[in-house]
Amino acid sequence: MDDTYFMKQALNEAREAARRGEVPVGAVVVCRDRIIARGHNLTEMLVDVTAHAEMQAITAAASSLGGKYLTDCTLYVTVEPCVMCAGAIGWSQLGRLVYGAPDEKRGYRRYAPQALHPKTEVVSGVMQEECAALMKQFFQARR
């Protein structure tokens, strides 16, 4: 299994978010080649601006492992994390972050490029076109 396989799983989560009327961002956390947590945006359903896909997945992963640090884990997310999510990724000491589409308007790289833990490896652009297309379709349909 590789980054593409796990990003496809995150895309499935994003599609579920879109089906529920949420902004289509999905995430999975992988530890030792096994998905231990899944998440997608739930901000509308929970009426909670912090209920981003990454936050849902990080919380579930910490619960699954029984600890708050995710040093041996990889988070796959369809869109570049925002500053809030990057902070949570940093605090969880996530070992690796893999994301699909960049977020030029709200992504952490623009506002807080140092938010992640210094040892977190970052890979961007995995299935970028598919991830971006899902977001574009969602927002076009809402206009």
C-alpha cells in the first residue's frame, strides 16, 4: 500500500462529507500500514467550526492508540490543513502529513508555515487533481 491508496481512502471520506452537505474534505490516519482512524468535515452537522476532517481523524487516532502522540502515524488529507488543524498536527507530533490539493486562501503554509512539529515529514500533491476537482465541483454546485 502506498500514498495513493491511502489518499483514495481520504477521498472516500471527502465524498461522504459532500453527500452530507459538508465541505468535502476527508482524512485518514495510518499507523504501521493500517488505517486506525477516519474523518471528514462535520462542521454543519455538529454546528462546530472546529469539526474539520483532520481534527476528527486526529481525535479518533489518539483514542485508538490510547495516547495523544501520533509520532508513528501518517495523516492523509485531501486538502492542505488550515492553521487550526496544523496546530493540532503539531501538538500530536504526527510523524508524517500527506495532502492532496493546496489551499492558497486558508492553508497553513501561507499563515503559519512553522505550525507543524519540526520532525513531521510533509508530502504534498498526492492525487492533487482529484482532490481539487472534488472541492471545485462542490462549490460550483452551491452557487
